[in-house]
Amino acid sequence: MIFSPPPPSDEPPFIVEITNHAEKHAKFHPTARVLLGTGLQSLARSVGLTVLGTLVVIASSVTANGVIAPSARTLSRALGRLFLRRRLARLTRHTWRGKPLLSIVTSEGGRTTYRLSQKLVERRELSPALTAAPQGAARSFREAIIAQSRSTYANTKEVAEREINAQMGWASADERAETRSKHPTQPKDVTSRWAVQRLVREGVDYSLAVKLVKDYGAEAVIQQVKWLDSRKAKNRARFVVGAIMQGYPAPDALEGRPRVAPPSPDP
């Protein structure tokens, strides 16, 4: 035999009990039901059975999430259209425990809903899978749900990305990673980046330009690019690469000596 303590005397007339039922993929499906509390007797003595019946119909219009805010159309189906708005307006003038029985809320779109006073309704959320188990088991269950949710989200995201890439003809994640590994990282300092861009403007491949700046230094690269205008090079990109790697000296015209054609480089 299970003993349950008596309900408190100040219990409200209506109690909305919400139960979360676990489903697949770490989802919960809520269901709500309205229970009658001990405060119903005090409410009946205060407002009468006619008004109480209207309040019961309004309380029965509860959603699965435990919200009681029926519209005028919903109440007209249950109570009839005759004098409905007048009856509901009368409830807004009745008070119980210092609060109006009913409040009328009109949205910006013009939709009117009716909500019971907070003194009339108490909201209780239950989750049997968590509350019935010991605290340690509840924590383990919660962690398992979170882990499953993260795993499901990751798998769903990966599948969605693959489908989009296949439909649009984009490179896959592996192909993008391979491309990034082959593409060198841009230098951090301004001088090195400037030297790389000077080589790129001369027609040198970006990857090779980054390697030359890294191996031979930005100053040497910039110097060879500046001397390039004083040299007679048919292929400027090939010549400047050879000049950097072989360390060509300054052109004869810049040193005041007769100009001699430089040897053909073979980088």
C-alpha cells in the first residue's frame, strides 16, 4: 500500500501535468492533462457553478505543451456563439484570490486568445524516465541522451554535406583538405608577403614563390625582382627564379661596367 500525503489546502483549482515521453534520436514527446485541485471547492463557492463550468471548458483546451490559451473560435465550438463574448468579458471582471479569472490577449495580427489567471492554474512538468530513477541513473541517462543527440546531429550534417557536394559538383571534404595541404601557408610578416606577391606578378607560381621566399629570404627575392628590369630576359619568371636560386650578382649596367649578357639559367 502506497501512502500519499494530502494535497495542500492552497492548491489551485486546475493543475496542468506535463509528461515528457522519450522517443528515438534523443527526442521527447510531451503530453499534458488537466487535474482538479482542492482549490476548486473554494472557487465554486466564490463564482458559482455556471461560471465554474465555463472555466472548466477553458481549462480543458490545453495543448500538448501545457498551454491554456484558447481562441474565440475554439470556445465558440464548445460553448456556442450566443452571448459568448459577453460571457467571457464578464469573467474578466470576476476576481479570485485578488486576480481576475480571465484575461483577454490580442496579438498584432488581430488574433484574440483567453488565458486563465495564474491563481487558477499550476504547471507541473514530469519526466518519468528521469524522476523515477535514482540520481546517478538519471545523470547517466541524461548523458546518454546528449551523446546520442550529438552523434545523430554530426551524422546528419555529414550526410547533408555529401548530398549537397554531389548535387552541386563541389569538391569533397577530403579533396579540400588535400588541396589545402598542397597549397602553402601565406607568410605572416608583411615583407615576406610583399616578396611573394612580387614574384607572382612576374608569373612565378604561388607555391614556388612562397618556397623561394622561405628558403632564400625576402630581401634577396625583392632585390632580384628589382634587378629584373635591367636584365634582358625573354622569360622573366624563369630568369628571376634562376637568379634567386643561383644568387646572380647585380647587372653590369648598375655597377658601371660594360653590359655582358648573363648566362642562360637552368633552374
